[in-house]
Amino acid sequence: MLRRKPTRLELKLDDTEEFESVKKELESRKKQRDEVDVVGVATSSEMSGASGGGADGKTREQMIHERIGYKPHPKPNTLPSLFGNLQF
């Protein structure tokens, strides 16, 4: 492997100003998202409180399992379920 001299990086005033402007822009976007999320959480909690604790009485865990398609009930380990209906 060839050895080369380290690359010299120079930080200019324009670079720092650009970085600060981008950083402020990202922070302002984050604040706006947080404000929207706080308002959204407040309205959704008010709605769930008014409806009496959720849709159809399902727990949070059950709703997550339903959403991702998780079936927590194991299948029985019987011969037909393991091998299907094999006929000899």
C-alpha cells in the first residue's frame, strides 16, 4: 500500500457561516415538528379519553400486534400440522 501525505483541510469563514445558517434552519424545522407533535398528541389523547379507552376495547399491545401481523398464539405441534396431510 502506498503511503501519501495527509490532506490539508482549511476551514474558511464562509464555511462556518453556512454551517450556522443550516444548523439554525434545522433547529427551526425541529421546533415546528415538535409543536405539531405536541398539538397532535393532545388532540389524540382528548379523543381517546372521550371514546372511553380505545377502539373496541383493545389494548395497546393488541393493536400493535394486529398492525404488524404478529400472531402470538403458537401452532400445535401435531403430526398433521408438521407434515400436512400425507397419504401413503
